[in-house]
Amino acid sequence: MDSIPSPVFFHSDENLSADERNERKQHENAEIIRWKYRFLKLDATKPSATAESFQIRCRNKRLVHLEHEKAVKELQLKISNAPIHRKEAETSRSQILRLLEEVVAYEEKIASTKIDMSELESQINRTTVELNNTAKNITSDFTHALELERSRRALVAMENRLHHARTLEGKLTAENRELRLKIEDMLGERKRYNQLWLVYVQKLNRNRKFLLDMTERATLAFNQGEDLCYRIEALKMQQQREKHARVQEMVELNRQIVGTRKMNEFLYTKGFQRPVAALDLMLVRKRDIFKREHRDKVHKYGAIINHTKKLLNVDTIHHVLFEIEKQQEKYMALFRYINITNDKIEEANEIAHDLEKDNQCLQEAERRKRCSDARKSKQDVQRLRECQLQTAKMHEEIKQQQTSLELKLATVEHALSLVGYDRAKIVQLLAGSNSTDRSRLTEDSVKMVLATIERRVLEMIRMADATDRAGEEAKGLVIEGLYASPQCAECAEGQDVNQHDERIVAPVAYDQLLENVQKRSTAPEMLYRLHTLSQCKLPRSRIIGFHATTSRGRAGIRKDTQQSALVPLARMDTMVPVIRCVGGSKGCMALVLMMGNMVGLLLPKVPSVRLLLMVLEKHQLRTVEA
């Protein structure tokens, strides 16, 4: 049971308002009623069945144990206070005090011993440090051996570092060489870019007038547009004013129409004839018919209600109303259930409609995706076909390049055979006799072959020149008498001429040099045609040789047999190479022309070939007949 609450003590009603006194009185009455109910409940129960009696029994049981413990404690206290136990306690106390004094003495001795040990440890550490310093100052053989080994390792590391630095230097040198070649290529690209830039500048200057004309036309169109905008704004304002006037007229007409309609209704009401019910037999007959029908309905409904009472076995109308209300509540519950079901069905229909829309959207997205995939696949197929066509074209170009390369190599082989090389030497220079072996041929090998051909041709030219010089000295011929000093007009035709002094301008670019030499060497007039009108002694054969004159202050060309190259001694425009026909040097002209074709096709980088091209381009080839 719950613990018994303490009673509420009643206080005086002094210094309290009327509301507080009423509240206090109500509270006191409620407290009195509660205690009365509690007393009645206590009187109705047995004294031994109450909570207070149960608590008293529990506490009596605990008191029995406590009294037993109290008796035991008192007995132990009496035993402890006996005289014999008091003497033993005094003896134990004195012994404990003596032991405590001994403990204090021992602790003092231990402290002093620890101080002595710390001093000894400090002396030992100091002595150890001094011993170590002394041992370090004394160098032993082992130390010398360690230092020697360390020095050897340092020397090996420095040698390795030096080797690495040299290797790195070699790599940097090779990279610098490659970068130098790239820089030369980039300089050529820059030149082409400058030419393209000049072309674009010319186009820009040509189209500037067109842009200025278009700007003027745009300005004129803008001004006309502003005028048209002002006209449109004026027309809009006029339209608003006319619209406002028309609206006012329509409002006025509507007001007149409404007034006329109201007046017609009023006049119709005033002019309507009102019948008198007492005098009109038809109205009386209608009223009686209505009353009779109403009376029949009342009797019919009364019969239905009585029949319903008999069927339901109820005597009063209250039971009938109760049954009707029950059915009405049932029907209302069904109606609410139907409404809730309809709402759920509508929500489900909306969800289904949304899902159908999502499905249509997904189907549309899938269709677009299929279309895009099909379009991409068609594009991929088209791109694949284009790549296949491009690959086929590239294969054709590769075949053509291989064919042309074979022709060029055959030309080189023929040139080597012409200058006197045997078949074994030619195969060694060209890395084989067939295309499979020649696949190992590199650019350096081609340069070496061309340098070899050039060296043999120059040797043959020097030999022929020495023979012809001896013959000329014997005959006493003058070089300038064999050909005209001014250049032939037909020979100079098609060349670049300076716009100021009409001098022939020689190109500086290496590609232009190659192109001009190829055109010059393969032109028909260089081989067959005679310029009879200008009395130019152009040869009809290809048997020509180089000849350099040194007369009348003109610088010649020094032959360097060690480097096998032509070295200019003076300005290039003072060099006059003369090619004339020599009977003992057959095939030299063909070799020179063949070298020009090979240089233009194979693009060698030999310095002597470059100089030869510049000489052939700088000056017109002059020949004399044998």
C-alpha cells in the first residue's frame, strides 16, 4: 500500500480575502472528507491486516537481531577492558614506538648513503669523459685504415660522378644537335609564316574598303530603323486614343440598352393582368386538386409507416426513428467508405497517369537514344569508310614512294657505275641489291653515296680541266672570246630580276635552290635548243665540264681534295663557273644533271652539295661547243 500522507493542519483565516477563504474552506472540506473515508476504511479492515501492523512486525524482527548484536558487542567490550589486556596493549605500544624510532634512523642512514653514491657516480662519469677524450686524441692504425678506406670510397664516388657528368655532356651535345636541326626547321616555318602573314595583310587591305562600305550601310540602316521606331510609337499612341474613344462609345450604348431593357420589364409588369382566385374557377379547381393530392400522399405515407411498424414489431415511433438512424449511420459509414475508396482510386489513377507519362517520356528518351545511336553508328561507319579510303590512298602513296625510291636508287647505282665503281662496291654502298636489303639504307648512307659521287665527279672535272688548260695554253685561246660576257636574254628569261638595276636575284632558301636547279637542269632549252638570235653558244649535247676563270680580277674556286668540297674564295657574285664541252670528259654533264636531280629528290645535307647548288643557281650555265 501507499505510504500514509501527513495530515494538513488548518490555519487561521486572518488577513485573507474572500476568494482565498472560500478556497481554503473547500480545501479543508475535501481534506476532512478524505480522512473520513480513510478512517471508515481502517474500521472496516482487521487490525492485523493493516500496513502499520505489517511494518511493526518487520521492525520487531530486526530489533531481535540488533539486540543480539548489542549483547555480543558489550561482551567484547568487557573482555577488552580487562586488566590483562590493558597490560598487553601498553607493551605493544612501547614496542611500536621503538620500532618507529629505528625506522627513522635507518632512513637517515639511507639518505646519506644515496648522497655518497651520487657523488661517486659523478666522479666516475667525469673520469670516463676524460678517458674518452684522451682516446679520441690518440689516432690508431685502425683509424688510419678507416680514413684511407673512406678516402678511396670518396675517390671512386668522384670518378663515378665525373663519368656521369661526361655521359650527360655527350647526351646534351646530341640533344643540342637535334635541337639545332629543329631550330633550322622552325626558321623555315617562320619564313613561311611571314609569307602567309604578308598574304593575309594584303587580303586585309583589300577587304578594308568592303568593310567600310558595310559599316556605312549599317549606320544608314540603323538611322532608318530609329525613324521607323518613332513612327511605330506614334501609331501605337494613336491606336490607344482611338481605342479609348471606341470603348467610351460602347459603354454609353450598353448603358442605353440596359435602361431600355429595364423600362420594358417595368412596363410589362405594370401592364400584366392579375387573376382573382375566388372568381377564377380554373384556379379553384387546381387548388382542390393540389389539396387532394397532398391528402392522398399523407394517407399513403401513414399506411407505409404503420405497415413498417407491424413488420418491425415496434409500437412507438421512437424505435422506428432509432432503426432509421442506425440504418442512416450505416449508410453514411458506407458512403464515407465509398468516398475514401473513390479518393484512393483517384490517387491511384493519378499515379498511374503519372507513371504512364513517365513511361512515355522514357520511351521517347529511349527512341531518341536509339536514333542518336543509329546516327552515331552511321557516322562511325562513314568515318570508317573514309579512314579505309584514306588508308588505301596512303598505301598507294607508299607504293608510289617505294617505286620512286627504287628509281632514284637505280639512278644512283647507274651514277656509281658511270664514275667507275664495280658491282661489289655499289652493293656495299647501297646496303644490298634488292628492296629488302635496301630497307636498311639510312640517310647517312645516302649522304655518303652522294658525297662519293661528288668527289669522283670533281676529280674527273679536275682531270679534264687540267687537260683542256694545257691545250688552251698551246693554242693561246682567250676564255672570254668563246662566249658573250653579257647574259643571253633567252637564258635569263623566267628568272627573278631586281626591280632597281635589273640584276638576276639568286634565292637564299635551300628549298628554292633545289627547285631552281631541278628546273634549270631538266629544261629542254638547256639540252637541245640553240639561241641563234642572241648568238648564245648553248650546247646541243650533255658533254660539259666545269671551268673556273681567274682572269681580269675575278676570283676562282679552290679545289680542296681533302674535304672534297667547293670553297668560295671571294664573293659569290664574282664567281663565274663556265661549263664547256670537253672531248675527253664524256659523261660529266650527265653526271652533274643526275646529281642535281638526286639532290632535289633525296634532299641531302652535304655542305659541298649545297655550295654546288648555290653556284649553279647564282650564275647562268655557260657552254661552248667542242
